Amino acid sequence: MDQTSPFASDELSHLLQAAMTAGESAEPSGSVSGEEEPGLQSDGSQLGARLRTARHRRGLSLAEVARRCGLAKGYLSEIERDLTAPSVATLLRICGVLDLPPASLFEGAQDSLVRAAERRPFVFGGTGLEEYQLTPMGEQRLLVVQSTILPGGGSGDEPYVLPGHVEFVLVLSGLLEIDLGGEPHRLAAGDALTFPSTDKRRWHNPSSVSPTCVLWVMSPAQ
């Protein structure tokens, strides 16, 4: 792994402090098939529509992509119509089949100063999540995401990896359980963890009553 950090430590500290300040404000198998028009997720992100468009551009059928991903055709159809949310691992498999960089699915803010009201939804699989991208669109050196994880919510049961160099997670409030390569870690408010992006991981909020708020930093941006 490349040991060269894309950001100097003081720059990263400044970004983390700004993001924490912003944070204080504010897989079943489907049975539906076909090529219906996609719907909207509640946050308007249209993740499924973007996947569907990428599939059409590559001239791939719904059945072919489902086969390559190891998914039921009906389940993939539900994902494309934003009727169900895939796990992070499943979304990454779909992106791999479509030769689609995960970062291309999202639209960050245009300006380097991202006000709380201007944060863009960041939908990257998983359940019980409300996530926002805090870095502007086009920023390649790092990606910062603020996640609110509802009780029981998380990335899904299947571990996943990302193609970057390093990741950092800071728990702002609540509890986070993250499994890295089979080794479990329970993080509480104020706890932080740094690990290679290539480590297999899955994570969730173990609480049955309280949401968890965390800050993810990925370098370089995926």
C-alpha cells in the first residue's frame, strides 16, 4: 500500500473540525422483473436510475447484470427502481460489473465551502442510513461523509472492500460496531479508527434505541 498521505496532517485536522461542526447542526430477493421506469428515493438521489442508465450505456440487459452479480433479476429491478436498498457490498459488485467508479454515482456541492443546508445526500448502500457528502464534487484527494445510522442500521451482512489507500472513521455520538477482517471493534463517541481501504469490513449500530453519528474520511476519493 502506498504510504504517502495525500493531505498534510494540519489540512486533514482542519477538514475534520469543519465536518464535526457541520454534524452538530442538524438484502431480500425480489419478485418484480422487467424494465419499468425508475422511481425516486425519498432523498431524491436516484441511485437506481443512475445504475440503470449506466447499464443501458453499456448495452447490458437486466438479466445479464443480475447473473454476473449473483443476484435475482427481480431484486436488481427493485434496486434500479429505488424500491429497495442494496448492501454496500452488493452495490460495489454492481458497480464492478458496470465498470462504474462508485464516486460517479454521487453529486457533491460545487463550492469548497459546504454549508449545512447545501450538503448532498450520499447513498452508498446499506439500510437505516442518512448520509451526506461534505467534500465538494471533483475533490480527488479525499472524500468525507457524515453518516447517521439508525438503530440496527448498517452496511449489511456481507463484508466489502474499497479501492482507495486509507480510511478513517470518527464516532461523533452513539455506538458503532465495525468488523475488520473478522476482528470486531466497538467504538463509542470520540473513538476513532484508521485502517487500509483494502481491509474487508462491515459495520452497524448495535443500539436498539439510539442513532449513531459518524464521520468517514476516505483517501483518495473513491
